[in-house]
Amino acid sequence: MYRKKSITLILLTILLATAATAAVPLYNFYRAYRIISEAETKETPFIEPQETVKEPVKLLPKRYYTFLVYGVDAGEWINDTFRPGPARADTIILLRVDLQDKNASMLSIPRDTLVVLPGRKGDDKINHAHTFGGPDLLIATVEQFTGIEVDFYMQINYKLFKETVDALGGVEFDVDRRISAAGQRLEPGQQILNGDQAFALVSFRREAMGDVARVQRQQRFVAAVGRDARQSSAKMLIPLVYSGWKHVKSNLNILEAAELVVELRDIKEENISKAIVPGWFFNRSGVSYWKPDLPQTNEIVQELFIKCAVKPLAKACGI
């Protein structure tokens, strides 16, 4: 009886979260129900509803998927403000996941990385690709730079980041230094960060290593979020996907995202291989760039996205 009530409650939560925007057809609620129920109790058989609904084709038929995940620095912002104008890509992460062996490889690309933008003259910062051509140009730029084809992209607004951290009840993290950003001030040490504090942590870059130090901090925080998410049930995470989808722009549909939440929460931190595009600070005409070391970058890409895609991650990536 308790399980029946809890399933009913979670479906009601999803309905309320999505009906207001009419973002998801009624059939999708059935599919979400299947995702939730199958993820929570494999031993409990699903009872087909009286009105038979044809079983859909598996949304995620492949073993490997590559994602381009990035934040934007415009749109809805802190304290209900709004940043107008074309958005630059802020945090840029190329991610490959192995849904069979539950492994992942993550390459962070500093926003000031100097690259050639396809179809444009000369070179520029990689985050300007989104300003000039939106997701299409950013994807094309990353694919040209790394040689890795992107399956899906996810453009994430600050609001989703904040809501996710708050929905998890905060995220425990060891702050490495004093942070002052986004209206927040954090002292060093182990602590539980709320959404606003977490955003300050991952956006801070006023230090000697600038964006590179920030990327290293972001990778550590992503791992911490994953650790806390693994301790949360699918019943909690899937409604969060549905209610927060308004803060995401993607070629991934909401049902695929719900399935991925269930799949990816089983990836352990020790099975995630992380790297940052190597290089050095480069000043040109008074503008600071991150000039990538192309031979080293190619080696890292080969290790993370080629070798790790055909061998167990622990052996291929030295974990």
C-alpha cells in the first residue's frame, strides 16, 4: 500500500511540474513511471495498465555516448536578475559515458582556450563560438579541436545548477581557499554548500591560475555532486529533471534525460577519468588566452575517448 501511494505521489509531482508548460505529452508520464518503477525495484514486476500502451523502443540503444555540457553567462541570473545579449559558453566539458561498464571520461576545456572557429577567419577564445553561432558552432569547434564526435549537447542555465544542489540538500565539499564571488563568501574547509554557495565556488576565478584553477575546482565539485546523487533515489531525481528542464537547452529529449539520470547515478567517482586541456597563459594585444599544447591534448583525447572506449577504464586510463 505504501509503495502504491508513493508511486502515485511521484507521478502527481511530475504532472504538476510539467503540465504548466505543456512540455510533455501524456504518454511520457507512462514512460517516466516505467523508468522510476524499474529503477527502484527490479524484483517487483510491472503490472500493465488496463489501457494497453505499446512498449516504446529503448531510448538509449548505444553503449557509448559523448556529451558536450556547458553553462552560459546570460539569461536568468543571480537574485532574479537577467543578463541580456548573446551568451558565451562558460564551463565547457566534453564527457563520454559507458552505460554498460558504468565508466566516464571527462575533458574540461578552459573558456579562454585559443582555437580556430570553423567558418570564421583566424582564431579566438572557444567560448566565443557560442556567441557567434550558438550550440551548432560550439559543437563544430569542439569536434574540430578534439576530433571527437558529439552525440548530445546540454546547455545549462545557472538556475538548474542551483536548484539541483538545493534539491540534494546541499553538497558536502572541501573548499580549498577563501572564495568571494556571486554575493557569497566562503572560508576554506569541509562544509555543506547550498546552491548559491556552490555557484560562487565554481564561478570564482580571481586567482593566479584563473580559469584553470576554477576548472580543477569544478571537476572536484562535479564528482561531489555525483557522489551525493548516487545516494538519492530515482524517485527524487527524475522529478527534478522534469521540473528543471526549463533551464536546459539540448538535442536530448526529456525522456532520454530521465533514463540517463537513472543510468549515470551508478557511475562511481573512482570510475571517472578527468583531465583539463593542457597549455599555458598567452597574452596577445592585451588579451589573455589559454594556448593549448596540441600534442599533449591529442594524447589526452586518445587516452580518454579512444582507448577508454574499447578497454575497461581502469586499465586504459590508469585508474
